[in-house]
Amino acid sequence: MPSFLFWLFAGVMLIFGALVIINRNPIASALSLVVCFLGLAALFMSLDAFFIGIIQVLVYAGAVMVLFLFIIMLLDLRAEERRTMNWVAFTGGFVVAVSLLVQILAVISRTQMAKQTFPPLASPQTDDVRNVGLLLFGHYNLPFQVIGVLILVATVGVIVLSKRQLR
Amino acid sequence: MTTLGDYLTVSGILFAVGFSGVLLRRNVIIIFMALELMLNAANLSLVAFSRFRLGEDGLPSYNAQVLVFFIITVAAAEVAVGLAIIVALYRARRTTHVEDINSLKF
């Protein structure tokens, strides 16, 4: 992938990711998150992970974000009014987040492996859906079925939580 | 050419953005979206490592992509349960502001 496309998509993703937490209006935050996920899907495809990129668009930008928007509109949330901010908690949280970022960047800049470029693939055709599927239904068959049970439990749990009164 | 470090840097910045969102915002739904940002930052670094370390056949290491698939599945289930909890909380308290939800506070 040409490097300017990488920086374009990475920049779009980071700007809209920051807008998610800057926006006061929850609907604007959710729509920024959609754009952020689309940029992330483009980055996945630049890493030759086409299957994961498609899944990202379908599951995250499609299903999950529709769920978010649905709940925001169901609860009829307005842009939150300005409250008196707890400045000690705000600066504390900001300092912790910035120090985490500085630590991550320091580790990356000291790692020798991070300075290498990506090795070329053996063939431009990766067949990644086939390869991921073979692993998923072969070596990772048990975790795959456990995930199925997890989704079943989550579905039952959501229905129980959504009932008005439990008997 | 883009290096592995570029992808890891972008992933680290995205994680820090999500982390600061969890710490700084007071709206439960925004906190939830920031959690999704952090999960996706982890996914990005996993996929970058999968492309970086090729297998013997010269193809990316697909174990990491299977893990990303599992993370996306678990995250989708987590969003469903979390939003159901938020709706139940809103019914009981008429608020999504974390500072108004302090019954368990000592």
C-alpha cells in the first residue's frame, strides 16, 4: 500500500476517533465512530486482511453501530448540559491517559522490530477467507463452538434484562 | 514504505484516545463507545503482527486473524448485553450520567 494512503486512512481514523470523545452530542459521537471504523477497515485491507476488513464493516459499522444509534434514539438523549466539572478528576484522568500514550510510544521507538518494513507475500493472492475458515473449523473448532454458546447466553441475558418485571 | 512501527503507533494512539474517553467522559454510552475504540486498537496491532510475521508458505499468520474474529464476536455480544443494562438502568433512574449512579458508592 502506498504510504500516503496509509497516512490518509490513519489520519481520518484518528481524527474521527478523537471526535467520538470530544462531541457533546451522542448521535454525533456514534456517527464519528462509524467513520472511524470504516478507516480501520481500510487499514485492515492494507494489511492484506480482506476478510477481517469486510467483517469490520459488516459487524461494527453495520450491526453494532445501528444498535448504538437505536438505543440513543430510544432513550432520547440530548446533548448533555454542561455541568460543573471535577477538575481534579479531569486532570488526573488526562495525565494517566497521556502517560500511557508516552509509555506505548517509548516502547515502540526502542523496539528494533518496529523499524522493519513488511516482508512481501509469496503470492499476491492470499485466499484469506479460505485459510481463516480452515483454521476456524479445524484447529480452533472448540473455541468456535464455545463462542456460539456465549452468543446464546448473551441473547438469553439480553431478553431477561429487557423484561419489565422478573417473576 | 510503512513500517510495523507505524501501524503500532497508530494503534497505540487509538488505544490512548479510547482510554482517555473512558476516564474523562461521564456519559455511559460514550464510555461504551470508547471501550469499542480500545478493542479495535488491539485488533489493529494483532492484524499488523499477523502480516509482519509470515508463515513458512509465505502467507500471513492466520492465527492472529482468527483471534481478531473471536474478539469481534465477543465485542458484539458485549455491546448487546451492555446496551440492555443501560436501557434497564435508564428505566430505573432516568439518567445515563455516571455521577448520578452512585448507589454502590461507599
